[in-house]
Amino acid sequence: MFIHVDSYNKFLLTLTDTSNLVLFDFYTSKFLKAVKLKGKVIAIRPAKHSQLIGISFNKGVVEIWDLELLKNVRRKDIAAVANDLVFTPDSKKVILAGKCFIKL
């Protein structure tokens, strides 16, 4: 389970145990949109100063999602599963960490 409020206090994002990303209006709690993710989520991390969310899946895939659109904006197949990820301070790159690697 994952819960995140964006840096503008505009959206509340949750990830359910069934791999659904669900977006709500932060102030009214009104449901806005839901998306079923394809695969088991290993790690999910928000960027600090942007509307981006990084998601690592168990099949060696990392996706970057736009929070406001709740849309996948970038997908990268990597050679192994990333157990964790973090955005650089400028939100332009993602650093991935796995069992035997760290990748930028």
C-alpha cells in the first residue's frame, strides 16, 4: 500500500494491493481517476518538486507516471528488478538500486 500527497496539496494518490493507482482531489476527497497497473509493484517513489511518480515492477520494468494526468510518460526495461528508486533533486533522472546494482 502506498499513499502520497503531491507537493501542491492538490492530489492524493494511493496504490492498492491489487495494483490500482487511484487519484483523489486532496481537499474534497472526490475520486478523480483510477488505473490498473500491469504487473506487481516492487517500489514506488514520488519526485520531490514535480508531478512525477517512479514505479518499479517485478518484471524488470521501471515506469515514470505523470500524477496529474495519471498517465505513463516513460517506460524502461532494465536487466534486473529495481528494489528501490529515487529521483535526483531536479527530477530529471532516476537512480535505481537492485540486488547487485545501482544505476542512473
